[in-house]
Amino acid sequence: MRRGERAWRPRSTARIGAVTARINTGRGAPRAAEFFAGIGLVRAALERAGIEVVFANDIEASKRDMYAANFDTSDFVLGDVRDIRGEDVPDIELATASFPCVDLSLAGRRRGLAGQQSGMFWEFARVLHEMGDRRPTATLLENVPSFATSHGGEDLRAALAQMNDLGYYCDLLVVDARRFVPQSRARLFIVGSKEPLQAADDWQHGFRPKWISQVRDRHPELRLHALPLRLPPVEVGSLAAVVERLPPSDGRWWDAERVERFASSLSSLQAERLASLRASTATTWATAYRRTRAGRAVWEIRDDFISGCLRTARGGSSKQALVEAGRGRVRVRWMTPREYARLQGAHDYNLDGTTDNQALFGLGDAVCVPAVEWVATQYLRPLIDGRLTAQGEELGVECDGGGCAPQMNEAETRADHIDLLPGGVDSSGRLFV
Ligand SMILES: C[S@@+](CC[C@H](N)C(=O)[O-])C[C@H]1O[C@@H](n2cnc3c(N)ncnc32)[C@H](O)[C@@H]1O
């Protein structure tokens, strides 16, 4: 980040409330409906942006229980989105949908939007359609970036065309959680706006990899735009800020035999990595994951001191292990639910009464709070408040603290361009590019 530049930083709910109250004078907080709400991490992010969730829906009772331990559930509808009608949704300014990724992710069967799970996108679209004139000002879709390649790009085109038909211009962003937390988790966000935005032509932005402008070029019939946005600073916390300090006697550490099996599965390069961690003079942490190589399960230790993308832990192979090493010793264990919560930027998430499996499942499937918070404060909130549209008179409004989205000139934006973080994180947690 250059000297003198104002950077966006995650902020506390109270502070955000103070900023947005001034912008929104005369109006209450914007209201949102949260579809595919899961354990509520989209809600956690929206609340930090001063947006109130007035309707939520998810089908999983175990996730609703986690949601209930953290938020008011009087507006939560537990059930199938296929049973929700437009008239069930109260008046809102924003509708969010982090719909299932199973059929879109590279790890899945790639049935795409024809799949039973990811196809729930169409149900979200149907509910919006049924809302008629009450459709919200803004929408937010969230999914994996491989949505863009599903069925050769046809699924993404079809979804964008559907949002266009519902009256929304679309803007695409790929935001990686590692901008905010020590977790690699790139996610595609699609912001829908009922109005075209002013000067929204920033296709080379650091959160817009080249394929996004290629989608625009290939499909001139789609109504797409690209809002100039200030990038958050390239600093993340280190794993040290995430790791629970468990005493050596804690039963969650693997026994010597299991650690030995772990170590003996490592390739020679990996074994060298472990040896160097073991030899370090201070305690260091790294994450490790299992892979199958030539039909054999082997462990690999990440060399960038962040965690890989958390996943739903139903299978078990998707779980990541934590290696604690230094001063000649090595310990290994699975990561804990609290560590998962911290890696999702939800440090204070209440996990009381939640089983470990339930927590790992819910958190692995959830969103990274500060990443969504960034989208909400920098984009959704100014959009809902009418500060970005052609009619908005307050474009470029200044408000101390960066809760608003000040327009950047072209030179500033270009200088900030970083294409999807090709670098890594050093052991102190600083991200280099
Ligand atoms: C990617 S997760 C969303 C996670 C959520 N944003 C969070 O932070 O926890 C997708 C969610 O869709 C829900 N879901 C799947 N099929 C559904 C359906 N037919 N009706 C309603 N919700 C459904 C799942 O239970 C899951 O919680």
C-alpha cells in the first residue's frame, strides 16, 4: 500500500453503525433477506456493514441450531427454498444467496446449475421473480470461482442472463479470504444492481481476473459492469493468531505412532520441510492436508503458513491437520472448531452446545466474514444508499473512516492492481506478492 493512501480495514459493528447512521439519515438500516443462510456468517458480515437481516432461510436443522446460538432466529425459516414464495419475503433492499457449490466445484461431479444442489440458484431467482415490484435494490450471489468454467462457461452465462432478466446489472469479483485471514479461499461474488452504476468500467481491477472481461467480450448481450473499488491492504494475521494453544497433555495431539505414520508418508521434499520446522528456534505452525498419490494416502505440509480452503468435513479427507514444531519437536493434530471459526474471521462465534463435527461441517461450508464485510461496506451499502448509481447525487461522498466507497482515479486503481495474489505469506503472516 502506498503512503498516504486510505485503506479499508474490517471494523467493529459499533464503529460501522456510527458511520452509516450519518449516511442513512432519515432512513432505518437497510434490510436484507439471507438465502442459504447456513450458520449465519453472511449475516455476521452484513451486520458489520449496518445491514439488518429480516429474513433467513436454510434447510439444515443442525446449521439453524448454530445460527440460533448466535443470532435472533425469529425471522429464520427452516425448510426447503422450493417452498418459499415471493410473498413470504418481507420488504428488503438486499437479497443474498450463497447457494450450494457441490455441483460447481472442481471436487464435485460438475453437474452445474442442472445439479440438484447448485440448481437451487433457480429457486432463488424464482423467489425474486415472484417478488415483482418489491424486488430489492441489490443482490449478492456467492459461490466458488469454478462456477465460471462449469459447462464451458454456459452456467455462469445463464445465471447472469437470469439476473439481467430480473432487472439486475451484474458485477463480478473474485475475493480471496487470504486478503483478510490466513486461509486460502477464493470466492466469486456477483453483485446485482437494479440501476446502472456511474463510471463502472474497471475491468483490470485486482479482484477481477482476466476471465471476467472475457465473459463480457464473449457475451455483449449481457448487462455487466465493473465498479472501481479500493483494494483492502495486503496484510493478514498469521496462523499464530488462529491456533489454540493446547498443552502437550491434551488428548487431541496425535500419539507418537500416528505422528510417525504422518512423517513417513511425506515425500523427501516434504520431509525436509518438516525437518526445517522442527529445527526452528521458535514454535511455528503449518497446516497439512492428505492427498492420494499413486493410490496411497500421503500428507503434504503447506509452505506458506496459511491454511488451505476449509471444506465441509463430512467425509474426513477434507479435514486439515495442524503441525506445531520448533526447538527439536513436532506435534500434529486436527484443527479445532475454534480455529475454523477464526479462519473464517468469526473469532467470537458461539460454539457452545455444538458438537465438533457439526461445527466443522457448518464452518467449513460458510463464508469468510471479513471478505463479505468488505463487499458489503465497499459496495452493497453505498449501492443501497444510492451513492453509486447514475442518479446518486452523493457520488464520491467523503466520510471519515473509509466505511464509504470513495471513487479512485484511474492511476490509483491501476497501481493497486494485483492479479489474484500470486505470492504467499511469510511466517510472520505478512502477505507478499
Ligand atoms: C454454501 S452453504 C451457505 C453457507 C452460509 N452462507 C454460511 O455462512 O453458513 C449452502 C447452504 O445451502 C443450504 N441448502 C441446500 N439446499 C437447500 C434447499 N433446498 N433449501 C434451502 N437451503 C438449502 C445448505 O444447507 C447450506 O447451508
